[in-house]
Amino acid sequence: MKAVFFDRDGVLNVDAGYVYKKEDFVWTEGAREALAWLTDAGYAVFIVTNQSGVARGYYTEEEVRRLHDWLCAEAKAAGGAITAVYYCPYLEGAPVKAYDRRSSWRKPEPGMILQAFADFDIDKAQSFLIGDSPRDLEAARRAGLDGYLFTGGSLKDFVVHIAEERHKGGAV
């Protein structure tokens, strides 16, 4: 299967700092439409997100899962489908001792992407990642994926451009 991996904060939603409640979740421009377009185009959609707010004691893993369940339902209502969500609650030096550790899932490490490869039959050559920071792109590179830096504007336009250029075999 061909797949697109998204960082969450700053790509799918406005990065307002440690978002964990649906009331604080603001979709970026064109995000829901991008998810619907990708679903229609036959892509599996994955979210790979660092969630150090858990390790910092700002919110719980249950609250993260609740937000992600809501996010998946909202995507579905908009015509999109999110295949799976992977998140990393760990942070070295964290105040919450249960989460104070190094993790291969914390970007720029590629663990979340590699777990998706283990869980699903993903064709790396037809897949890519969209993130808003160098650590996202580094995680993609370490996992053997192309990564694209989203800096704002319409996420749908950004996704369509990447997918069309990749389909043509051109450089993006």
C-alpha cells in the first residue's frame, strides 16, 4: 500500500502548544480536505507524533488517545480515513518518571514509522512523510522515506502537489 505519514501539531492542526483536548484542536487550512483527497487517491494515512506533554505531566496517555479517536472520527466525517496513529509519550529528563527515558519512537528517531512498516504492508517507494520540523524530516530519512516540510498555507494544495509530482516522477 502507498502511504502518507503526517506529523500532527503544526501540520494537521495549528500548533498551539501541547494540544490534547478537542476544544483546543484547530485544523490547519485544507487539512480535512487533504485527508479526504488522499483517501480517495488510495493512500493509507498515518499520524506519527511526539507527545512529550505526557512526560511533562500536562496530560495523560488516555487524553491523547481520546483526542486521536475524535480526530479519526472527524477525518472520517470529512471523507478521509486515518489508518493508524502512533505517538511517543517519552522524553529524556522528564518530570514524570514513568516517561523519563530515551525512546526509538521519539522523532527524529524513526521508531513510529518503522512500527507502521511492521504493522502494515507499506510500499516505501510510493510513500512519504509531511512534517513541520527538521526532526520530522530526519525521522523520515532514517526510515527510508522522502520527507516534505510543510510551512503553512493549504495542506490539501501541498499534498496534491507532492502526490502529482511524485506520480510524474519529478522532483518536488
